[in-house]
Amino acid sequence: MRKLCPNVENAKGLATVLEVPIPEKMWTKIGRNSSSRWKNLRALMKAQLSIDKSSHFKTHSKHEFIALIKLVGSPLIPQQVQSDHTFVTSLKISPKEACSAKYIVQQYIAAMGGVDALDSMESMYVVGQVRMIGSEMRKEDAKLKPIGKTEVGGFVLWQKNPNLWHFELVVSGYKVSAGSDGNITWNQSSSQPSHANKGPPRPLRRFFQGLDPRCTTNLFVEAKCVGEKRMNNEECFLLKLEAAQDILESQNTEQTEIIRHTMWGYFSQRTGLLIKFEDNKLMRMKSHMKDDHDFVFWETSIESLIEDYRYVNGINIAHGGKSVVMLCRYGMEINHKRKIEETWKIEEVGFNVCGLSMDCFLPPSDIYKGHDAMEQID
């Protein structure tokens, strides 16, 4: 990963620290020499650059490509999750399924380093790289095959208790940002203005891909154990969590209605680790036709295999994995689906970052102008 850009005006001068570290492969694609690369990087940080318009998962426009990057790189979990301490609940007065889930979560806490180690984490810093490839939008019964070039990029994630986080992702010359200041959750991109998501602040889904075991613990502490399943050569307990109806209703808009959002966690019976995180979201949208009774349904399924766990300051953090995203559209006599795959690798993780103030998590200055706006697919 490249973190510094050479000083092109003064060879003996200090190098510039990049806001978002990027893979070397991406660095070589954005210019023929150091001067042109620096100019392109400055344009990229201002969200004005597109490196290769011939790729981009073979999308019809940069707006569609940005929407797909958001869908894969920075979706949100539907509900609030406590992030400043680990929940440890009683096992005595719970139904059998819920009680079993709580025992599984306790084993997960132990596998991740224990309550004391998890609660010592006040802030976090993560740098990683991604590789993405997608398919074209095909009919429901058609076979999906990867098409276009593999897109490469990098991301940086900052987190601080309670409910503060900021995420930036750069892929193929486009930049996506998202964050929470403790009051609202927002996002912005290269081709779209910033806006706030409806409802209370919510965590980034990427936290649950092995990066934040405390959030994962607090998410599944109220889940139910619904059986056992073999996954990635591991016998796993399967925990299921349904987002409450009132939580989903708080995120609805005049044009969209979230019908359900379900999450599953696959926990290894041997190690206690989270092997796979999966969620499914079904949303109904009013069509652009004049008839208000016409609706289009969008179903999003994301499956993330999580691996390469390593201890960092006593906390077990996943350093790699792969996500497969299925996007399906139903209604108005058109049934289509699309698949996108993301492989990620964590390059650097740090905890309890000094000097990480509230200023690091401020939303864009124009965010409150469109506070009622809602991303169609987040």
C-alpha cells in the first residue's frame, strides 16, 4: 500500500501523506510520471477523477458504478449497536434458543480476547485494500459471470466511542465516504452530493467483517440460535437476528419501504470465531410511473467469509476475507439480478489512537441541507 506521494516540486522536500492509502497497482495506473500522478491524486481527493471509464463492472454510467461501490463497500446495519462496552447478559431467564445464543456469544468473546481486552478499545484505525469484480445485470434465470476488469482500491476507517466513525474508500478513481458523528449517519461520493440517512446513527457493516468484535458481540447478544451448519470446513452454530419493525419504519421514506432486514452469524464450534456474516434486505420502491400502485422490489444479499485472524494488542482481528453481493430487482415485468465480489486484505490496525478528536468525525458542511434525503440502496 502506498501512503506517501513524493514531493514533485522539491526532491528534498517532505512527501505528502495520502488521505486514503492506495495499492501500488492503482498508483501506477493514475499517471505516467510522479508529476501527473500527483495532479491526478489531488483531483481524486476532490472526487473529480475517473481513471478508466472502460471498466467499472461494465456499468452504464458513473452514477451506477458509485451506487454499486456504496452497496459493496459501505453499507449500513439497520439498527443501532452499543460500541463503548461489551454486553454480558444473564443466562438464567431466557428461552432455550436465546440462551444457547448467549453461550455462543460468550465463547466468541473469549476467542476474541475477553471482555477486558475488548473494553480497553476506545478508538480504532484500520487501513486495507480491496479488489472488486462484478457481473452484468442479467435476467433472473440467467447464469451470472464476471465481466470487465478487476477494480482495485484502498480504504481507511476511523472509529471512536461512542458511535463515532469515518470511512473512506477509493476504487478505480472514484471515492466514497461515510460517517457518523453520534447524531446522524451520512455518506457522499464522487458523483453525488452528501446526504444523511434516515433514522438514528447506525454502524458500518464492515465493522462486522471481523474488525470490531465488541460491536459484533453486542449485535448478536439478542440473537437466536437456529441450528448448526458446516461453513468453510468448520462446523458452525448459526445465529439469526431480525431487525425490529419499528427500526425499519424509522428508515422508510415516501418512495421506499424496507420490508425486512435479517442477519446471520456463523460461529465456529471449534474456535468460537465468527466465520461468516450474512444479511438480507428486501425493499419496496414506488415506480416512476404515474400509477401509485406500481412497485419495484429490490433484494440485497451480502455474504462475507471472514478469515486470517491475528491478535493485535490482545484483540483477535480478522485480516482478510471475501464478500459476495447479490442484487435482485423484481416487479414491473422485469426480473433482473447482478453479482459483485469483493476481496479485502487488512494492512494495518491500531487501537487507542492519540489525538483523535471530534473534528475527525464532522459531517460535510452541506449535510443538514438535505437531512431528509435517503439513499435508495445503502
